[in-house]
Amino acid sequence: MSAIVVIILIIAVLLVIFTLQNSSEITIQVFFWEIVDAPLVLVLLGCIVIGYILAAFYFYPKLWKVKTENKRLNKINNKYEEQEEINSGSANIGEDHPEGMRMDEDDDSNPFFKD
């Protein structure tokens, strides 16, 4: 079994246990309304869902702003990386050697290093 299926099954079992333990009926008064004999578990789960929706609406504009800023910075970063590639392309002297200078042993034109 995949880990996600196991996690979903565990959450489902915990939700059933939570429902069975909180099956009492309560009366809810909201402003001018009165809801009689509402199951406690539905009231609690409803409050959790409403809280999640309110938090999502509150943080969505901030999340959107961060995403657009991230896209803008990625474009700038890509532009700088391209510019750096262009600049480093002109200075590719001995690029395959770690010290930046390629020394061929077959080249006899420079006897300084040949002893």
C-alpha cells in the first residue's frame, strides 16, 4: 500500500472515533437564529471548515503577491545568468584546465617548463 492511502485510512478511522465520541446534540444560538438539536461533531467540523475558508481568503492576496514577486525575481535572475554566460564566454582561455591555463606537453615553442 502506498503511504498516502495508509494516512487517509488512519485519518478516516480517527474521524469515525471523533464522531462517535461527540455525538451529543446541542443548541446553537447565532444572533437571531437558534439551531436546536445540532450534532456537536457537525458543529465542530463546520467551524473548522469555515475557519479554513476564512484563512484562505485572508492569505490568498499575500500569496499571490509573493508568487508574482518570485516570478519577477526569477526573470531577473535568468537575465543575469544569461549575461554572465555571455561575459564568461569571451574569457574562456583554458576552460578545460582548472588553473585556467592549458599546457600541452607536445608544444616545444615554450621551453621554460621543459627541463
